Amino acid sequence: FYRIIDFSFPDDKPVPPKAYTPRPEQCLQFFPTPTIINYNANSKDIKPKNALLVGQHNITNERTVFKKFLSVQIIFQPGAMFRLLGIPLNLLTNQLIEAEDILGSEIETINDKLYHAKSHQDLVDVVEAFVRKKAKKFVKEFHEMDNVISFMCTSANNKPLDWFINQSFLCHRQFSRKFKERVGVGPKEYMRIVQFDRAYRLKNQDPAESWFNIAIACNYEDYQHLSKAYQDFTDLTPVAFFAKDSPERILGFEEVY
């Protein structure tokens, strides 16, 4: 699917950075307008040229945007990015790769078209044409594992890992190896990311809901387990992380999609 982030801020006041949390997805992200991405105080700033291939993350990064920000993400179905690139995705874990280096100079042309698009539908039409073209050039075959991973995204915390392994008709070792190759992290870590992301978005949907109820709704044993997940993925407690400002909050929105 496609995610369009289109913000225009009303004045020249500084815009707080966006804490971009781990989520169960790998994507190709175009940046028609500038942004700066940073992982920690000791790392170099990343300034995308046109677009980035974003591997599966289990750490948070911060994204600085400016008065006008436009970005378009192509969120790949499980296994699709591996099939398109032919690269084991465990090599892209927590990595942001300049898309042109792998997909060629066409990326610059697409990004320019996105910059000059007149509407959100135009944005979708541009990336849709690009995706249809690339889909004809998959270098790896579909595997039933891809369906299993897709189902895991919606029910990871309702079923045990062994259930998903049985659905794949693979042994534990084969399942783990193929999973890392097609996703970038192991299945247990991926299920933790799915669970955390659900809690993160559920709290954004209903800020007044207690953290305890959020934890139970997302199948954590208790608040302490939810808190540990937040600290593992964001280095902050749930309360401290939720208190951070963000670009969308300036405009009266929360990240819920």
C-alpha cells in the first residue's frame, strides 16, 4: 500500500523532530522535499537524495522536517522487497539505503514527478505506474512463507510462533532462516515489533486510555512487559515517549495509520 505524508506548517516556528518507531514494514520512501534522519547523537545525519530503501527496523530514528514536508512511501507486502531486490533483507536491517544505488537513475525521475504532482491522486498514479513496472521484474519467487508473514502482521499476538511455523510446512531452522532472509529480523523479534506497533497506535487513537488497558488489549501480560518493549525499541518508558512532541501534533493529528 501507499502512505502519503503531506504537511504544511502555518508559521516559521521550529518543528519538533518525528520519532519514527519500529513498525512491521519494509518500504521504498520518496522525499520530494528535504528531511534529515538521525539515529543518535553520535551518528551522522542522513539527508536523502531522492528516495531510500528502508529495511526492517527494531530501533527508533528521528526525522527532522521543515515548513513544507512531502513524502510518499511504498509499503511492500511481506517478502515483496526481497523478491524485488534479490538481496537478503537481514543485510538491510536498521539500514537506510539510497534507492538509486540499487534501482538506478529512474528513482530521480520518479521523485521529480512526485514533486510536481498536483494532487494526492497524481502521487498515487506516479508510484502505481512505477510499482507495476517493477513488479514484472521480480528476481525471486513467491513462497508460502510470505502469506504466513502477512497473517502474522494481523494476528501475531493471538497465536504462538509454532502455529505459524506449522502453516509454513518448514522445520524451525528453515523457518527462521527464510524469515530473516525475507524480512530482516527473526520471527520472535518481528512478533514483538507487531505487538509494540499495535500498542503505539492504539494509544495514539485513544490518548485517554490507561497504559494498563493498552497493555492488556495488545496481549502483554502486564504494564511492565509493555514498558520493557518501549524501552527496548525507543529507549524511553511509554509515558516519557508519549510525552514527546511531534510534527503531526502541531497540526492536531496523531499517527494512527
